[in-house]
Amino acid sequence: MNITETTLLIIGFTGQFFFFMRFFVQWIYSEKHKKSVIPVAFWYFSLLGSICLLVYALLRKDIVFIVGQSTGFIIYTRNLYFIKKERQKLNA
């Protein structure tokens, strides 16, 4: 395996790790609160995973994966924006 393939695998697995962490954090948080809750960290892990997997898809030139991750990136960023606005509103 050459350095390019190794780098691509590292980027891809890093993205998958972040996606795993979002579910893990959500599960732990929900267990703690005894109800289904999506913590802010879920959206950050989603965004990080999406960025890594988008880079991976771009380097692989996989249009299906590029479109899917681009869409997710927009949604995760928008959710973080809503959370920030909500917090600013509560602190005003």
C-alpha cells in the first residue's frame, strides 16, 4: 500500500470514528437523562465526520459520496447555527 492509499484510509477511518462518536455520545447522554436527547457534541462530531468523509470522497472522486456528505455538512452546520442563536437569545 502506498502513502496515498494509507492517507486516504486514515482520512476515511477518522471520519467514520467521528460518526461513531456522535452516536456513542448521544447514547450516553440519553442514558444519563433517561430520555432521548441530542447533545450539542452530536452535531460537532457529525460535522467533523462529514468534513473528513467529504475530503475522502473528493480524493476518491466518488460523486455519490460527495453529494451525500455535502448535504450532511450543510445540515450539521445549520443545526449548530440554530443552537448558537438559541443560546444567544437565552443569554440576552
